[in-house]
Amino acid sequence: MTGSPSSCPVPGLDHEAALLGVLLQRPALALRLPTRAEHYERPIHGVVHQAILEVADLHGDQAGVMHVVDALHRRTEVPNLMPLLRNGTLLIDYIGWADVAGGQPDWHAEQIVQAWRRRQLRSLGTRITQLADAADDGADPGDVVEHAMNSLIAAQDTVGEPRWDPPIALSARRVLPRFPTDALPAWVGEQVTGVAEFTQTPPDLAGSVALAALSAAAGGRARVQIRPGWVEPTNLFTVVAMPPGSRKSAVFAAMTAPLLDAEQTLTEHATPLIIEADLARRTAQRDAERHATGATNAPTPQVRAEALAMAADAALAAEALRVPARPRLIADDVTAEAAGSLLAEQGGRLAVLSAEGGIFTTMAGRYTGVPNLEVFLKGHAGDLLRVDRKGRPAEHITNPALTLGLAVQPEVLRDIARTPGFRGRGLLARIMYSVPPNTVGHRRVGAPAVPGPVATTYHDTLRALTLTLADLDEPTQLALSPDADALMLHLEAELEPRLAEDAELGHLADWASKLNGAIARLAGLLHLAEHLRDGYDRPVAVETVQSAARLGHYYLAHALAVFDLMDTDPTLDRARTILAWINRTRTLRFTRRELLAQLHSSRFRKNADLDAPLHLLEQHGYIRPGPMPAPTGGRPAARPYDVHPDIRPAEPTEPTEGVFVGSVGSAGRIATGGPERG
């Protein structure tokens, strides 16, 4: 092919020449097209295609014709190639053919592959005819039939639809446990089950909020001594990740209402004391002012000295009188500075409970531009906290106990993982995460309300626990029974080897190293909830630690999934989103245009955003380019993608329980690999 495009000596090769012409101008296209060197009828065309693939892999669209020429100079499999290169016409003619054909690389590639399949089919027919002739010449008919069948099977990938190999997993799938409701005291577990049924939410949400509510009731009022030198407070940080529209607010309202009621009761009891102390303080201040005025007008130095002494005494008395703060158990959207002040006012305990994740933005410096984590880090650990407030002396909180109970959207987890200091300073390692399955779209309409006796028992018991512990002047210290202590030692010995750098929890050692401490905190809360009246007078039983360990290992499994999500590569995350869409729509063929229209969001703003994830899915065998439709004029046809036929989306009945597939809250199974126990 050394003349003009119209003088091509071999009819029917215009598709090959046109495609090579387009690829010489846009080499990176060769990486996504289905054509391979063996698909070309003319061997020299296959050699040029292979050279284009080579330079495209190295240089992408930055490759030029001279890169291809250099690659061809290194090839020796076609002896007559060098003369064509030396006269400089071969590659130029290809570009000319592309101009005549008007581009359409997908269409030309499809025609080349189809022509190759037809040639393979004719070769197969010839082979079967030869086998039949062999039978006529006395060959064993059984052997002939077996050879013919093997030839047909081997040709399936060429003359028919290519067979699919099993897809390669994008990443490991974690089968996550459901929330162990039966590990909770009966009055709590029944409320969790009832609220989950009524709101049609997973019990993980109500269960985690219930633990945060127990933490709000007991935090700062009880500590667990595992052994001398190791004491854990009983406050928790819990975060549940659920998509919008999951009825998080309704669950929070049902589970935290007793705390608000207890707060109101505490306020009613404290109001007379607040008024009395405020009046006494103001009276003392007025006395100090009156005596100071008397000193100013004193007729003699002696009278002045006496008046000043009385003024000083009154001022000291006024300063010594502390007006109690209005009782506050729960805060919502609070700054770090305000949280510190509230902790100081409330005797060192406070709960931040919210169905949103705005507190993380506040921690990151929404108002100041500087992250402020000190209050939250020390408030979780119970470390000494110094609070400086305007117009008041600095206050030291010896054992602060801050509770955090949040329900956030999955995107918040990615955001906080990228926030400077959140992981490095240990905030993320203090949180117990829950990633329940998404029930939106699968909820039962008209679910029964929480049974009256269940709701009443929960409300009255949590309120009573809160009020009882609020009366304690000093935090009570809970001891472990000998069996419980032995179990804690066993849990420590079992966990420690898994924290090594090359062990299964090495990448999560910051979080997992706090697991047994979290189990001790959970055991303290379960113990107090189980023994409302005499919990502080009896040791924590081994059965209680066993229940706490079940809860702790539930949160470990979910933490592994969450930290996987936090470390997700954007391309992998986008690929999972596409697979979840395929699962949801039950589609077996789609185009890029359809995909972009359905998934248009911050992650898929333009067509180019689909390139990398679709290429990844194609490499892993989940999809492949389908037959290119014939051009009809006007807008170029879009190449479709076929979905692996062995991947069948689950029937849209009940959501898959306890399955985490990379995108938090999604329900697609095809985005995952083999099961892995958390």
C-alpha cells in the first residue's frame, strides 16, 4: 500500500488502513480497542499495530509518528518493511486513509475483528472437512468426532461470543457481623430491636446509639480497674455510617429521650440551688461594694482600714461562692472551646450526640482554620485537661469524660481520613465504627411501633441510671471478678501477636491496640446497666466481659472495613460505584453515555472520569467492549460494554446482611472478591 488511499491494491482492507491512520494520530486509543495484531489480514498491518501499542504504552498520546518509526526499526519479523520505511510513504498513507474514512476507530476496529472471525470460521470449516476425509480414509470415527468437537470448542472464542473468564476481585470482601443485640442487657436489647423494627433501620444504629446513651449516663461517674495501674473510664466514641434518608434522626430521638428527660429533672432540682447561690453571691458582692464605698468616705484612717477589711472579707466570700451551672448532659453542634467550658461546668462529663457529622468539621477548624483536638483526645482518655476561659481563672478537669455518639454519611469517613492530624494524633483510633447494611429501598411500610412496655421500661431505667449516677460525689471504681480478670488476660494475649507490623492488624495497630481497653469500658457500662441499684458494690462478672468482647470484636470487624474505605484509591472507589450501579439496575449492557447520565456527581463530572474505572473493570474481567453499532450519520455511535454473564445481581427483596463491599452502605455483591472474615 504505497500509492494513494484510493489505489489500495487489496479490496476490503480500508478498515485496517483507516484504523491504523487514526491510531498513528491518537496512539492511546489502541490501548482500549479490542483489535490485536493477529486480527489484521495483512501481516504488515499487524506489525504496525503492535508498534503503536508499544509506544502508546510508553508515551500515551504524546507519542508521534517518529516514535512508531523507531519502534518499527527494531522489528525484524517482516523483511520487506524496511524499504517502505526508507521511502517514507507507509505511515503517511495510513493517515490519508483515516482522513478519507472520517475516523470512527471503534467501528473500523469492530469490522476488523469480525472479518478475522469470518476467516477463522472458514478455517474451521476446512479443518472439519479434513477430519471427515480422514474418516473416509479409515481413521477411527470416534477419534475424528472428538477432534472435531475439540476444534469447535477451541474456536468458540473466535467465531462466536468470546468466553468469559472468572472476574478477578477488585479487593477483598469483608463479611461484617450484625450488631449482637443479645449482648446487651434485656431492657436495652428489647428497645434496640423494637426501634430498629419500627424505623426499619438496621439494629446496628440503635445499638450504637444505645451504647452512647449508656456512656452519657455513666461517663465520668464510673471507671473500670482491670488491674492496678490500668483503669479505664466508661465513656465511648461511637460513629455509625449510613446514607442519607436512613431515618437516623428518628432513631436518635427514640434512644436519647430518657437522657433529655433526666437532664430536665436535674435542672428542676438544681434551679433552687442555682437561684440561692446566685443571690448569696450578688449579696456578698453588694456588701463588698458597700464597705468599699464606706472606706472611701471614712472620716479617719482607722475607720477606713476597718471598712477596707470588711470589703475584702465580703469580696472573698463572694468569690468563694460558686453558682452551680445549669445541668447539661447533651450537646450537639459544639466547638472544641465550648465543649471544654461545658466539661468544666458539668464536673467533667458531657455527651455530644448528633445524627450529623458536623462536629468533625468543627474539630478540623471550621471557625478558626486550625484543628483543635485537645478536648476530644483528653476527654476520651480521661487525661488532665486545663480549660482557660475569659474572665474566669483557668480550671483543671482531673478526669474528663466526653462521650461522642454520631451517625454520619459515608462520605464523612473519607473526609476525616484526609483531615490533617485526625489519624496521626489518634482521634480516629478512639472511635468505634459501625457500617450497617443499607435498608433504604427495602423497608417495610407500616412496621409496628415499639411495644409500650418495652419503651417505658427503657425510658424509666435509663433515666433512673442517669439520675442515680449523677448523685455520686466521686467516680465509683468497678473491679473485675477473678474469672473476668483471667478472660481479660486471655484477650490481651490473643490480640498482641496480631498487632505486629506484618500481622493481620499491623496496619490498624493504632485502633486495635485500644480494643481491650474499649472492651473494659463496654463491660463497665453493661455491668451498671445490668445491676442498676448495686452495680458499684459488686465485681464485673466474666459473662459481662464476654458480652463486651462480642461487642468489641463486632466493632473491630467494622473498623477494618472503615479503614479499608479510608485508604481506598479513587479509581478503585469509582469502579466499585459503577459495579454497584450495575447491580442496582440489573443491566447486562450499557454505554458510557448512559453511565455518565446515571452517575453524574462530584466523582463523575465528565466523560474522562470514566476512563480509569472502566479500564480497571475491563482488566478485572467484569465488563468488556461489546459490538460496535454501525454509524448512522450525525453523532458518532457509543460503544457499549457487556457485563459478565455469570454475575447476577441479587433479587431486590431484603438487603444482604452484614456485607461490606467497599462503598460504605452500598449493597452490591459484584464489587467484591472472596469472603474474608473480619
